[in-house]
Amino acid sequence: MTPQTHSDHIAEIIEALAEVIENPDPHPAIVEALGLDWSRDGFTELFDFDLPPYASYYLSVGPVLGGEPVAFLRDLLANYLPPQVQPAQPDSLAFLLRLVSLLERNDSPQRAMAIVYESLSPWIFTYAQAAQRFAPPGLSPIGRVLQEIYEQWRVELNAASALPYLLRSAPLAAPDTFEAKPLLDYLLSPVMSGLVIPRSELIRSARRHGLGVRPGGRRFSFESLLTTSPSQTLDILLNAVDEQLPWYDEAHDPIACWWSARLKRTASLITDLRAQVDEQQN
């Protein structure tokens, strides 16, 4: 396979990923090529509820769709795109994949890697791992293919020793009490805690521990669990940390180390909070 043919092949895979991430009814040939067992319900569960495919969801406090990640990426993309084609959602995974593919096809690999480094590398490996773990079974190959693509990019990014801006600028403060808002902001924001906790996984974990989950959004359900069953909920979180830490064992680049460090700090925080709860109950 010639370098150009290889580049075109990678671009085709990237474009296929973008298609299934943004289109609830992708072409059957794309579904087959990616090895998916497609369903609209699975698409909705994965991308609308559990793992929204937007950088800001993983790199903002709250988390919220928007904020500093979107502002930063809008400024970044202004260097590559004319004003009339600036996207409404510059942190969209599908859009960013399409842009990288376009730059690769136009023989602009350095520009493509600049986009990958600043807009995708801060979160795409974590997203890929979470998709493999939490997606409906028929759609979990999306995470595997995303990881394979990123592993190829990581070779090209190997010379980068500094963290991308969206990780360098990430907040570090962690709460040390059960005050609701800062604790929920911390635990539910991957950029703060390192944890990715989809609502469907929260419900499954709660049921495994014999806990009921009040209907509502993820934040509401999580707060109700912390209020009514703090010890068990903190145990669920510690189990989640233990499960997600191995995601980064084989990756020793600065970004993987950053995410691993956040998870380890969260484990320490939860252990301290668990001790506080035990002390109050005794």
C-alpha cells in the first residue's frame, strides 16, 4: 500500500466514524465496514444520553456543552477555516474527524496533526475507552476503531512533550466535604475527576448494590444516591476508579498520565469522604 493509498484509507475510516457518530441512519455499507450491529435506540442511548460526542462535555466543569473548550476551539479553527464555514459546534467529534480527514486528503498532515493535538488528543482516548466499555454491544466497535485511529495519530504526535492547552488550563481544585454543588461538579466532570460515569452505568451499578435510583437526569439521580446512600455510592465510585485506571496502563504519554493522575487523586478524595461518612454514622 503506497503512502497516499494508506492516507486515503485512514481518511475513509475517519469519515465513516464521523458518519455513524452524527447520523442515526447511516448507510448500511458504512455500518458493515465498521462491524456494527446498528440500532436507532442504541444510537440515541450512546450519543444523546450516555456519551455525548462533544469535547466540552469531557473538558468543562459541570459538565456543560460549551464554555471555554468551545471558545478555544472556535479561535483555533479560525486559523484553518474562513468565517462563512465556521461550525456552530466546533467541539463536535464528528466535525473534528471530518476536518482532520479533509486536511489529510489535501496533503496537509501537519495541519491535521495540529487539529488532532489541540482539539482531539485531550479527550478522544478516554472517549474511545468509555465507548468500548459503556456503549450498547452493537456499537462498542466505534470505541475500538476510534482507539486504533488515535494510536496511529499518537505515533505522529510522539514528539509533543507538553500537554495540549485544554488540559494545561484544566481546573485542579477538589472539594473535601459533602457540600452538594462542588462535589457533584467535581465527580460528574471528567476533566476534574478523571471519571466517566454515564447515567445508564450509574443505574446498573446502583442496582447491583441494591439501591434504587430516582428518575430524572444524571445529576439529579446521582445527588439522590449520595444523599440517601452515601457509603454505597462512594463504593460505586471507587469501583469505577479501579475499573478505569487500567485504561491508561499501556499508554505512557503525558496525556494518559494526566488522566491517570486525576483518577488517582479522585480515589484519594473518595476514600477520605468515605472515612468522614463512617465517622458520622458511628
